Amino acid sequence: MLRWARERSGVDVEALLSRFPALEKWERRELSPTLRQLESYARATLTPVGYLFLPEPPVERVPIPDFRTMADRAIARPSPNLLETIYLCQQRQLWYREHALTQGLRAAEFVGSLAISASVESSASAIRQQLGLDLGARRDCPTWVEALRQFITLADASGVMVMCSGVVGNNNYRGLKPEEFRGFALSDPLAPLVFINGADTKSAQMFTLAHELAHLWLGQTALSDANVYDAGTVAVERWCNRVAAELLVPMTSFVSELRRDESVEDAKRRLSRQFKVSALVILRRLFDAERITREQFWTAYRAELARLISLKKSSGGGNFYLSQAARVSKRFARALVESTLEGRTLYRDAMRMVGVSKTSTFHELGRSLGMPI
């Protein structure tokens, strides 16, 4: 069980050995940890301490449909960070659903309004129309961050809670890994929710949001890879990928922007800036438009993927309240603050759901959202 907890946590072995020098002897049963040491080890490995007394490891499963694949095989063991993120979002969704029922809020009619039998073009058009997504407005955004913020704002206004975070809750020591998952959708007509892994690049987050929105339009809860290629075996994932690509980069607009005799590298750089999407999406659209062969696509795709992986992410910072609103979604935060101030939700429960410990911080979060407090 000690070995299982270590492997499950993903914590560096050397880091654990520095904190628990006798760990190797514990695992070989040459020594036994004290209860206090066991409790400390459980915290270090993100493991409920009771698990360590079980006769064998529990089978932990992702609590929502899992469409992620690695070499076309389902990923077997979810990390504690992934599981806790899903559980936290499910708690927020449950609260918002009850809030919507008590306040008589209208259900989002677009949830479940599409089927994978529908054409990619008509499906993307339906989503674009509902969101009011304007290609020209996104093109005019000065930065990737602004383009993503605009996209999230449109989804929020349509009734979708979009939560974007690169950590578990507010714990900056527990980062989420894009290689494990990029996002998920929790479908519910009264409380549709999308979570985006904020540790990913901004351009990749654009595609993830588009992909997860496609899942909501199908009325489907799902944990996704949100990759731009269609190599996976899950039909619904391939459909969502294609709809996401068409939503962000409509083929008719894309073809009109192509230049004769422009190299793939130059087209990739220019069009990714213009459409505010990742170079991987542009490569996919070049292939869809039959401007490059499948072999050229995969060669360029792998090279670009390797480049992205090699980039070092800068550490965060910035305004705490803006970041917090993005982590829990402005729609959720506004509803929660309002409900708490009116006495329908306990401060204790509200602060737990947004991850703050002081009433003053909770009030300031509401003020940052323009609420009179």
C-alpha cells in the first residue's frame, strides 16, 4: 500500500526519500512507520490515510465517461489531482443546479440539441450562432489571452460555466498536467459546465473550450484529450475535434486566406496568429483543405508538438481576484456570492467551494465582479 500510494501520487521519489529516509525499508517491510509518520506520508502522497490500512489497493475510476487515449488505449490510472478536480467541479455544478431550480432559471436549450449524425459544418454553425462568436472580433484581439477571455465570456453569457485552472483548487503546489487531460465537460441543461486545464497553452485552451462545448451540444459528459488529429478510435471524439476546428477556423474563411506558394511553416505562423488558434489546428486545417499530404501533416505535427513540449512555462502572478473568477467561472461566482449575501448559502460552504478562508476575501471577490457589497 505504501508503494501504491507513492506510484499513484506521481511525487518524485527523491523528494519523498528526503522527507522519509526510511521509505525503502518501509516498502521492504524491514521497518514499520509510526502512526504519525503514516499520516505525514499520506499527506505527502495525496492519499486518504485510511487507504493505507486496506489489504490491497482500491480500484479508482474516473467518475465521468473517459474518452482519453494513449496510443489508442484508455489511460488506466487517474491522478489524485485529476480526481479531486472533477469532484470539486461536480460539487459546484450540483450547487448551481439547485440554485437554478430555486431561482427559476431557464434551462439551456442548446444542451443535447445536436447529434454526431449532424454535419460538422451545420453543427459548428449552430454553436457559433448561439455563442455569437465573431471571427473578425477574435482576429482583432491583440493577444491570445484576450481572444481566450472573449471566447469564455461568450460561453458564460450563453449559460455555460467555464472554469479554467492549472492547479487543484487554489493549491499552487498541485499542478494539473496537460499530458494527462486537457479538459472535461459536465452536461446538465440547468448547469452546463466546462473545465479547461489552465496549465496548457492559451492557443490549446481555445481548442479545448471549443471541443468541450461540442460535447455539451451533444448533451454528453466527457473527459477528453481534445487533440486536433483524428487518430483516436472514439467516434464522438473525432466528431468533437472536427466541429471544434470548424468552429474556430471555418473552412471557407480559411481557404480564402491561403496564399499561393507560401511555405507550410510561414502559413502556420501567419494563420495561427490571425485565427488565434494553435499551429496544430492550422496544420490540421491545411490537411483538411488538401494543401498538405497526410505524411506532411504528421511530420509537421510531430515537430510542432515537440517544440511546444520543450517550451518552459513562465510562472503566474497577476490579480488574485481575476484569476479566482476564471478558476470558478464568473457565472458561478456571481450566483454564489449573491446567494450567500441573501442567506441562502452558508459562508462556510460558499468559501469552501471557491477556495478562500477569509470572509473579507470572499467579499472582495464579489466586489471584483461588480457586485455591491
